[in-house]
Amino acid sequence: MHRNLIWFLLMVFFLIFFGCSYRIGDLTAMSTRNVTLENLKLNYEKAVNQVEGKDCKPTIFFIKTGTPDLEEAIDNAMDKANGNLMTDVALYYSIWNFLIFGNECFSCKGTVYNTRE
């Protein structure tokens, strides 16, 4: 009886509270904006390292209020550093729920350059 109660409580816990996060991929260079590749010279002194951008959408009663967008996460990172090209990019996806609330996110981290100077 006592052992069955422990198993039941563990199952209930995992059903009402769970989360997951994983790395989607790594990219050498990426952009969601137009970048002219002719005579592309990156100014390493003006690079902004380890910029992170996120796009998150909440869930209520396991119902999504929207879908997070990876492109929006990338744009958020480039807007933070006023750039248009990212290098050494890591892409992530995460989700968590607790009782009636939750959150789903895309995020990216990388070095941002402005090639429009």
C-alpha cells in the first residue's frame, strides 16, 4: 500500500510539473536579414559576443496562447546588438509546465556583427 502511494504521487508530480530543454543545432553563420557577401569583411573589434535572443509564448491550462518563432528569437538577438549577421550560433528550444501555467521558448546565442557600415 505504501509503495503504491509513492508511485502514484510520483506519477502525479510528473504529470503536473515537467520541463524539457534541448539544443536544436549549431551554425557557423546565419541571418534573417539581407547581407551582401561581396567583399564581406567582419570588423572583430565591433563584434558583440554572446548575445542572446528569445521568443516565448505562455500556455494556460495546457492551451497555447501562440507559437514561438525561431526567426523572432534571432531578430531579437540581432536587434540587441544592432547587427545583421550572427556567427557561432547555438539554437535552443525549451518548454515547461506547472499545474495550469507553462512557457515555450526558442532562443539563440552567438556573436553579432553589423556588415552595413
